Amino acid sequence: MSFIIIQGKLLTPNDFPDIQTLHQRITDFIIRYNDSAQPIKWSYTVAQMMEKFATN
């Protein structure tokens, strides 16, 4: 999980009364997120990537 997910879904707005509450909410969020997370289904192929970054 990246920090951008935590920031967008949990930390904005930052309404935590203390560091212990923040820690607990992050921990709870990670547990919930990991229980429901699905793998990313990539549609961009390796060939497309190689073509895009090939130097001519």
C-alpha cells in the first residue's frame, strides 16, 4: 500500500486528537484495506512500454 492511498482515504482532513489515535486509525485502515484489496489488472503491455521508452 502506498502513502498516497492512506493520505487520500484517511489523512485528509487531519482531525486526529493525538498521535495514538492517528496510529490506531492507520493500523485499522491497513487491516481493512488488506482484507478487501484486489490485484491491479494491468492493461499496458511490456511491448507497449518498451516501444514508448525505446531510444531512436
